[in-house]
Amino acid sequence: MKIVTGWREVVSLPGLGIESIRAKVDTGAKTCALHACFIDEFLRDQQLWVRFGVHPRRNREDLLVECEACVSDRRSVMNSGGGREFRYVIMTEVWLGSLRQCAEITLANREDLSYRMLLGRNFLRGTCLVDSELSYVLGKKPPRRSGEMK
């Protein structure tokens, strides 16, 4: 059974330490994208990793979450301005309401954009129906871990 989402929702990225981030649900985007204000690459156990910073709240530069993830790819992606850019691609778990699934996420500087994250078709396909008239169908608070009290 598919879940219904609005055109924007709140998600969690527990593997990155991001409890709550507002995401634009974008059926026009092939891949999910996450704001990264800096990206530093390094090697760990002979694999390429990135350390990056996320400002999960727009206009809150004082709130910074530092993340680390293994790089699964680096590829050319169409940006919001219609140009192409190379981006790091990581895999991490995304929580949206009761849905918990891993997704490929590209890292991009989204400083000037309204939403710090995009949920693309790679995450939505087969799991979600998007109602473009609605917002925050699944609530404005972060998804809860199973077993947590309300």
C-alpha cells in the first residue's frame, strides 16, 4: 500500500544524525538531493568517504550537523538552474512517516533554495502518491522510531 504525501514533508536521516529536515517532494527530480554547505573527501579502509555539513533549517546557519558517509558514486546531475554538475552520491536511510528505506542522495549546495532536501523519484517510486494540493500530510514533527512514546 502506498502512502500519500503532500508536495513538502518532514523527513529524518538517522544514519547522518539529522533528526528533522523539511523536504520538497519533487516528482521532476530523478534523485534525492541534500544540502551540503561544505564537502571534504577522505579515505577510510581504502574507500572514498565524504565529511559534509548540513544546515537543516533555512536561515539557521548556527545550526550545523556534521555528517560522514561512504561515497557510492560521483556523477553528472542536472541542477535546478538547468546546468550539469558533478555531485557525490551517498546511500542512507530516509524516514518519511512510517516509511523507512534506503535512498541514493546527491550532495549539493542548496543554500539559496527554499528546501534543504529534495525527495526524488528514486525514493518515491512504488511507495508514495503525491497530492500536490497538500503539505505536511505526515506531520511537521520528525518521524518517530518504532516503540517511542508519543
